Amino acid sequence: MPIVALALACSVIAQAEEIGTERGMKTDIKSESEYLKLEQAMPHFQTLENSASLAMPVLALDSVAGFPGDIVDFYLKLENTVSVSSFNILFNYDASVLAPVQVDNLTGRSASFEYFSYQLDADGIQGNIRLTAIADLNQDNSHLPLSAGSGQIARLKFSISRNLDFAGFNIPVKFKFLDSLSKDDNTLTDSSGVKIQQEEIAYQDGAITIRNFPDSKRGDINLNGLAFEIGDAIYFINHYINPIEYPFNNLQLFNSDINQDGNAATLADMIALINIIVEGKSPSNSTNHALSNPTAEIRYFVSNSQTQFSYNSDSEIGGILVELKADLIDSGELEFNVYAGMTEQHFYDGNLLRILIYNLDGNRLPAGSENFLTVKNLAEFEISGLQMSSGEGQLMEVSYSAVTAVIPESYYLSANYPNPFNPETKISFHLPRTAWVELSVYNLLGQRVNTLVKGVLSPGEHIVSWDGRDFQGNNQSSGVYFYRIDSELGSLKRKMVLLK
């Protein structure tokens, strides 16, 4: 079938489908005015059908396919038998599924045009894109119009949503005709500057098909054919620490929606995977689209060249991912202290520091307000990303804020936490002013077991950890121990219990 006739057939079908035909999960409901516009636009199709000798220009939007999360090339094409000196194109895409990341004419037939521009959300309508191009803007004959031919005149790159609920759907990209009076939308001009009217042009709508994997296996992250095993959890963890070295391909992306909330490869999916492995339960096959996600707040406090992170949450927390932009001379100088019972892993690449808090045994951070991480030698940074998962593997909505430093009015030593503990506990103390401090641990016989702090410290709160070891690194036995702080401000002592 000739391309003009093919365009005619496709255009008529597309226009018919637009009237009351359901697309995917959504239906385009047309107003009476839009029906009238469609009726006015139909005669040029009939003219083309009845006149084999009339060679209409054909404007065609591409039809391509990609997987969730892909970026696909999408072209606007033109077949013309007369020279074309400009075009004014308007089309619409579904902004809930697609997002343009690049628009240009650098590789197409119009690459030599003197003027090319695009407008996103044109005319105040989400998903509208208007493309305008003029061959010889200054009218000095320095740029030639398009000669007769066919091929692409503009290129777009669309990012497809990672939401797996859209897999298998066909997302239309359609020409739009909004200016019923001037009828300038989707028109061309010839080499003399005369407008080629809408009724003199054939239009072919396009689509982006979101592919599905018929052989996907939820939970098989490392693609060894076995789902919900420890190797899958390890690969998922490595992906979150270093996604460059441990990337997800499209099949892994499909397999990664463990909690079946439609969002692939989230921290909540990783926690849900760990829970299934630890608890030994069969994974549920039901979808999990919660009306609202649990909420949490992250706070951070910078003092004395270290940063302390805390959270406030009504739910238990299964994992936290913190992404920081920081220019570090040596990331090896960073020291990380994490909440007892949790695991900390981090990776620094370029200027991005990724810190992951989780536990392969399924341990969770308690509900309420807690300090969960202290990073020494880190004071200047910018938070670039945060993810939190509930203990049940549900993605949480997270906000964050900085806490202004407050210098305490008194000198005191706080109770350690947790207490009793195994294998590690945290000890905090407050200084109202700069002072020389020594903090040590003693056994019941009064013998010094270890010294945790010794030196001059600035005013504010300070937190240190004891891992139950002595000066030589030997593990201490279960029992009662004392920790004492000595300074020019006085001596304070408290009791703690190590249980094994």
C-alpha cells in the first residue's frame, strides 16, 4: 500500500478510535466542540481517498516500543512532494506515563533550518508539545527549504515510567487541533511562504508500546532461575550500594517489584525480599496498592566535624537509603556508627555518597524518634536523595530538615542505649563549653577496660560507641560495667550491662 494511502487508513482509524474508544486504563471523553472539530477535519481524508492524483504531504508520529524505565527515541516524520519552508506541529502524550528528556532536530531533514524551538505543556495543557521550525528566518536565502522527500524532521527522547502497571499498554501520541479559527496547528508552508492547510495534509498518530516480559519471575533478581533466595537479596543490596557495577536490566526490573505496589526496584522491594527469605513464607500474589504510604521525617545535626542523623516515624523501619552530594578528599576518613542491630554499607563515587542501612536478619529500627547514624569527618554536604521502607516492606513518604545546634546549659552524661546491649551500645554526653574530656569504661573491680574519648572537645552533644572490647580488642564477658567521664567540669558515672 502506498505510504499516502497507508497514512490515510491509519489516520481515519486513529480518529475513529479517539471517539469513545477506551485506551489502556484511561478513556478520552470528547466534548461536543471536539466532535465538531473532528468532523471539520475529515474532508481532507475523503479528498485523498477520492483523488489518486493528489499527493498530500503526510505528517506522521512514530510508533515505538520500550520497557518500563527505558528511554526511547521517537520521531516526527514528514513525506512531502513540494518544498517545505516551515512547520508548526502540536501533539499530545500521556504525562502520567511518559516524560520528554530531549527534543531537537539535529539528526533530521530539518537540521539545516535556521530556527527550531519547542514548548512543553503548550497552551497550558499538560502533555502538549509544540514544535516550530523555519528554514530561512532572516529571509536572506542562506538556508534552503526542505526539498521533496520523506524522513524525520524532529527527534524526541521519551522516558517511560518505571511503574510496572503500565506494562503491556499502548500509549497513544496524537496530533492536536486546538485553534479552530486560524487553523495553524499542524500546518506547513511551501517555499513561497504559502500555508499548506490542515485539510491538505494527511496525519498519522503514533504510540509508544510498553513491553512486558512473559517469562518474568518475581523475586529472581540475580537471574539464576531461582526466586527469593539469599543471592537475590545480596544482588539487590549491591545494586543499591553501587548501581553502576550492579545494574538492573529490564528483566531484573520486572522481577524486582517484590511488594507488588507497581514501583519497581525500590528500597521497600529490597526489604520485602529480605522479609520473605528470613521468615520463610510464600510470597503473596496479591497487589499492594496502598491508599497512602506511611510517613517519616529525617533530621540531621552537624557538630564538631560530624553529622548525626535521626528519624521520627510511627512505623517500624526496615531500611534507609541516604544519598549525599559531598566533595571529599578521602572518603576513607569517614567513620560510620549505626544503630545497634543494623548494618551500614556505603559507596562513594565522584561526589555522590550512598549510605544504606538495613539488616539481612530482618532486624528493624523501632517506631518513634531515634538516632540511627553518625558519620564522623562529614560536615559539608547536600542531601540529594532519601528512601525509607517500613518494616513490612512498604515505601514511605520522607521529608527531611536540618536541626540547629543548641549548646546545652549544663554538663551531663546520658544513659547508654541500648542497655542491656550486645554487641554495641552508644554513650552520649553534653558539654556547655569547650573542655578537655576523658571517657573510660571500667569493670566491677574498678579496672579500666577501655578509653573511648581523650582530648579537647567543643561544646554540644557528643556520641561515642563501645563494642564490648578492651584496649587489646578482646571481647569482654557478660556483666556489669561502668562508664565515667572526667573533665575540668567534673566527673560523672553511669552503669551499663553487657549480655551475651
